[in-house]
Amino acid sequence: MSPLALVASGSFEPPSAYDFWHPLVGDGPFALTRPMILIAFSVLVLAVFFLVTSNRRAMVPGKLQFAAEGVYGFVRNGVALDILGRREFRPYVPMLFTMFTLILVNNVFGIIPFIQYPTFSRIAFPIALTLIVFVVYHAIGIRRRGLGGYFKSLMPAGVPIILAPLVYLLELATYFITRPLTLALRLFANMFAGHMMLLVFALGGEYLLLHTDSVVLQAASIGSFLMFILMTFFELLVQALQAYVFVLLAAFYIAGSLEDAH
């Protein structure tokens, strides 16, 4: 019987979106869930790590201090300074650095043994971070231009009068709908899809090896496990990349609000 036939016959139950719902206490919207515990745990881990490394600073940094300074320098110089400019970047470094490290740690949870759950595969967490970015870049624009001036600045220069209403509606949709929606969904979708793919290879290999009598299917489990290992390394790359992309786009949006005109 082929793996597809096993799925069709109901002998093998593939992973589904329900596997991402892990209520620990209670049920429904007020349940205490696994990702809630993980996000709190990640905050504790990051706080302890950076407190320890900052309190034990040395002229010749050790491994932990080197790692902490490397991550901070990457966000400060490679994102904030490059995109926001030397005059404007300093106030936004803490936010961008915090978001990058929080996303990175919670993404990497997806491949750590005994945790193996990327927190941002739950849509509420990317939405929460996106709302912070959304409020910040609109608040910056309104503070610099005033409420009326900010909404006026959304209209690109040189648009023909006949097209102005349509273009302005598109710009409003971009700044108030498209940007926050895509920022949240990009992070969520990548973490959700990547973890689902790892589950398929891991559970499929386990089923073929332990729950079938066919030597051919048992041998096929080797390929499934090899793909699981390969995709785990690929997923680590995606996890780091998505943390970078999120803060990079956040910095671009903030830079747009800092400009004298859009």
C-alpha cells in the first residue's frame, strides 16, 4: 500500500492546523496555551541572557558577550543605522532590537528538541507585534506633520486630478491595511508552513517505520527522516530570515514616516 493509500484509508492521520492548538489550562479564547508559555519563557531567557552579558562586560569579550554584541551590532548598524540614517536611528534601536531577538528566539523554538513549536505560528503573536509597528510609524508621521498634514502627505505628487481619488484610496489601503496585514501574515505563514512540513516528514517517517509491515515502506521511512533533517536546517535559515525581514520592513515603514514627504 502506498503512503497516499495509507492516508486515504485513514490508517495514517496527517498533521493539521489543530496540532498548533495546545491548551494547557482551560479551553476556548481564555485558555492558557503552550505558545503563551513559550512567549513568556522567551522573554525570561532573553532578559537573563542580556543582563548576564551586560553585567560581565570585558575588554576582551567572552563567547556570550561576543554573541550579544554581535546581534545588537547587526540590528543597530545593519538595520536601524542603514535605513533610518545617522540622525534619526537611535530612538528606534531598542524596539527593533527587541523585536528581532524576540522573533528569532521564538522561531528557533520550532526546531529545539522537547519544545519544537514556533510561537509565531499562532497568528495572534505576529498581529501583536505588527500593531506596535503600525502605531509607531503612524504616530511618527502625525507628530511630524500634524493629523491633517499626515493624511495629505499620503497622496503622491504629480497625480492627475482625475486619478487622485482612486490613487488616494489605494494609498490609504496600503498604509492602513496592506502593510500591517502582509507584515503579520508573512511571519505567521512561514512559521506555520515550515512547522507543518517538518511534522509531515517526521510523523510520516515514524508511521512508515513502526506501523507498516512492508519492507519497502519501512525503507522509504529513511528518505522521510533524511528530508526531515534536511528541512530542519533549511527551516533554521527561514526562521532567522523572517526575523530579519520583519524588523527590516518595520524600519522601512518608520523611515517613510520620518521623511519630509512621501
